[in-house]
Amino acid sequence: MFINIIRSTGSRNIAAIIGSFLATVALTISITLLWPFGSLAEQVFAGGIFFFIFWASVFYWAILALDGLQAWTRILILLIPALTIDIISLAS
């Protein structure tokens, strides 16, 4: 039952909409924390510039998956390393 829900088209759409947003937020925070140039305002601006590019790319990458499981896998491939970078950067 659960695997049928995960593999459904609805799950793929949710991964594309919600999952890509969450992955993009984590990637944007990573860029903001790791950006080596300028003041804090410039770092936030640089992260914001990349936000739409990341979101559109991740959204289409997830929506082009064959099923929901592959879409969620693609989202997690980006989300887990980005969250790890965020946690390490914010902890130090």
C-alpha cells in the first residue's frame, strides 16, 4: 500500500513542488553561508539570486522522474548534503 502511494504520480508532483522548495531553501542557505565575498548583505543577495535557478532546475528534475520514488530520491540526493553543509556551517 505505502509503496503504491510513493510511486504514484501525485507523490511525484508533491516531490516536485514541496521537495524542490525544501531542497532549494537548503541549497540557498548553503550558498549564503559559504559565499566568500562581500558583507553579509551581499552573501544573502547572492544566495537569493541562485534561489530561482535552483528551484526551477530541481522542480523540473523531479517532475521528469518516471515515478514518485525516483522523484523523492532525486530530491534527497540534493537535500541531505545541503542540510549537512548547513548544520556544519551553523554549528561552527
